[in-house]
Amino acid sequence: TNFVQVQIRTIAFRQENQAESAAALVRAGASLDSLALASSLDTYRYRGGLHNLKPLIDVEEPYRSHAAAMQPGQISPIFPYREAYAFFRLEQRLPADTAEYSRYVPEIQSVFQARKRDAAWKVFMQEMETRFPATVDSAILARIEADSALLFTPTFVNDNPAVVVRVDDRHTLTEGKLRSTVSRQAMTSGDERFGRSIEKALREATEELRLLAAADADRFRERPEVTARHADSRDSALVDAYLKETVVAKITFNREEFAAYYAEHPEEFREPAQVKVDRIAAADSAAAFEAARRLADGADYGYIAGQYNIGVSDGTAQEWAPLASFPDNIRNDLDTLTIGRSTRPYNTSDGWIILHVADRRPGRVKPLADVEMKIREVMFRRKFAEGLDRVLAVLKQESTITRNEAEIDRYFGSNK
């Protein structure tokens, strides 16, 4: 399936309702290529949204996932894409080109290796689940979920010893530990949903309990190689646990801090700049590089476009497009160009093109509500660093530190 050849015709809009209206028009019989040429934000609009025929594996996500299940003539659902909303129609679907097989052998091998590893781990964990069934106290989970509004306050975390997950009497997870895990994950996981944080923490903790139960049942702790690894990792594990208890557990937030940080750092939350670009579709590489050379020497863009552009449009700018909607290499170049300057030639899947910056404007600053989780993440790192500095200062003042110079030299590979 990954190597069947497909051709798609795409269209993208800034607003989801614009994409919905366009999709309704296309389903009613409107010309998708005309709509794309007139309104689309992506660079394929100059070809009426049409992409070259290519193996499915070379199609960019999320287009690839949708195209894999489609037949020619079908229209995809609307989906977010590079800070826009897009949909497409599958124009062609042809059998794989066997002549291209050798080029994809390494990629095919890596895919199968990853699948085998994932499948083996899944089977192993299913065996652990059968061997060590776990019980979950749903009432405690409901109690934690009810405290979602308190997540970033000291009240959310507690030392409640009530058991929320039990594999056996020796391998349990308490409410207090689960709350601490959820709190830490939420502080560092951006905008992940609260319910998702609980599910993730619960799943990972249950897997760990089963693995520990299996290790004890199979007397792993008595094996020399396990004992050696345990000794090597014990100190770092103790340090990690100590930091979690003395630093992470004391980190708290309030909305006033968020608002202050937001006001002081507006540029961190500004959306990507937007540009209006003209486009020259050159006949070949020689024409593209000659046109680019003449533009760099100061030639008038309109004149050069008239001489070299073979695209379906006249090469003039259409609508504002976010920089994020362009491929990475093109976006990086456009980001540095001033109005009136042109890019180098690009050898794209649709031929040689040159882009010309007709206009540009800064992106808007996102509202506080949209970036609150990002601010939490930044402030968590800052407060963790501050808390760590305080703990280390106390340790330095009240601890006796012995330096083993021979071991230090050995660690750093010194010849002394």
C-alpha cells in the first residue's frame, strides 16, 4: 500500500468554515482546480492544487493517511495542516512502480523492524497482563478527575495512601503517588488534556508494577548481572527521587504569574509571519537559475515573470499565507527576505519554481488562554532550576563532600 502511486489535488484555507464551504461547493460540482487557483493558501494553488504522481510513502502527512484509504474521485475530510485547514481529492491511484523498489529497501527494512519490536513488546505486555492482573479503584480515579481545577495548586498533590492500582500486596500504586505523577506530567506536557494525563500515568504505572512483580517472581534481583546494573543505577535513582520530593513537589503556579509572563514576553506567543508571494514556474533548471540571476541583479520581477513563467497563473500574488504553510526549506528562505526580494530556485515535485515576496506582515499574538499551558511549561522549568539551586546550596553548606581524584580522572579520561 505504501508504494502505490497517487496523485492528489489540494486546497487549504485559513479558517475551517472556509474549507467547509469550499468542500460543499466541490461536492456540489464546483471545479476544485478553479477554487484552488483562486483561493488556496498552499503553493500548489498555481497548478490548481494538483500534485505530481508519486508513491504514497512520499506523500506528506496527514495527506498520506487519508489517501491510503481513498479511491480516485473521493474527497477527503477537512483536517488541520500547517496552521490552515485543508482537504483534497484523489485524482489517480496506480499500482506500485517496481523499478523504484531498490530505492526504498532500507526504509522498508526499518519499518518492518520497528513493527516487529512493537509487536513483540505488545505480546510480552499482554502476557504480563494475564500473568499479573491488576485491579483499579474507579472511585479514587473519579476523585482525582474531580480535582482537575486544582491541578496546578498545592491542594491537588497529597500523600493519600489509598491504593488505586493493585497487582498484589507488594506491588501497588497509591493515590498520592498517582497524583504526583499526573501533576509532573501536566507541568511538562504542554496542552495535553487532563484526562489524557491520568490515562497515561495510570497505564505506565500499571505496566511498571507488572514488570516489577514479574522480576520478583522470577528472582531477577538475585541474578549477578541485574545486581550489578542495579548498583550502577541506584545513586542516580536516589538523586532523581530526592529532587522530585524536595523540588518538584513544592512547585506551584497562579494566574497572576501567567499573566505577568505573557505581558513581558509577547513575541514568544506571536504566530508565524504571513506573506504574499508571487511565483515563477520555470521550464527547466537552466531557465530557473537564469531568471533567479537576473532578479538578483535587480531586474523587474513583472518583466522576468512574463519572460520565464510557464505556470497556469500569471505569477502574481494571491492571498496572505502563513509562513508555516510552506515547506521548511522554502519557509526558512522566505523568513529572511524583505519585500521585493526573490528566493533561489527550488526543484520541487512540480518542477522548478522561484518565489517573490510581494508583501509581508507579522503574525498576531495568541491570546493568553491559548498559550497558558506553554507558559506553565516554561515556568515549571524556571522554578525547577531555582528550586534545584536552593537545594544544592543547602547541600553544599551542610554536607561533607569527598573528592576521589583518581576516579574523576578515570571518568574524564585524564592521562595524569
